[in-house]
Amino acid sequence: MKKILIALVALTLFAACGQSKKVTVVNNTGVDFTAIYASLPTSDEWGTARSGAVDNNASEEISLYDFVEGQCSWDIGGETADGNYYSQREVNICEESTVTLVPGDLD
């Protein structure tokens, strides 16, 4: 019983510490995205997609469920059907809640 109580307290504390940050990604690249990604600049990989398809001239709100207070710099990107990526690096999401990807953001 004591172990269950400790586990419940730990889960409650972990949930209270975890935050989520919402960012709107606008696709103005001229092509449709098959997925939107976000990762910390220290990561070499995009990780799990934050959303599915986003048409050109459309937007999608994504949730950064792994956001930690003060961790403001994020890479935001969209993948196309042919495997190209459009991205902006080290976006300060604490100051910007909307990221607009344009043709010049092609990696």
C-alpha cells in the first residue's frame, strides 16, 4: 500500500511540473505538408510528428507537451510528401506564439 501511495504522489508531482505550450504553425511555403515537427535545437532528430497534414496557406496549432518553463528555443518544421523540410531554427516560443514557414525556409 505504501508503494502505491508513493507512486501516486510521484505521478501527481510529475504531472504538476509538466507544462504544455501551444504554437500555431502557418504554412505559406507553396506546398502542402504531410506533418509538422518541433524539437529542441540540441536534438539531431525531429522526433514524433506534432500534427498531420497541413495544406499550403493553412495553419495548425501544435502542442509542445514536453515544454519546460524557460526552455524557449525550439526548431519548428514541416515535411512535404517528397521528403523535403521547411524549418525555422531556434524560434523563441516564449515570445512568438505563431511561426510562419515560407519558401525561403527550405532546408
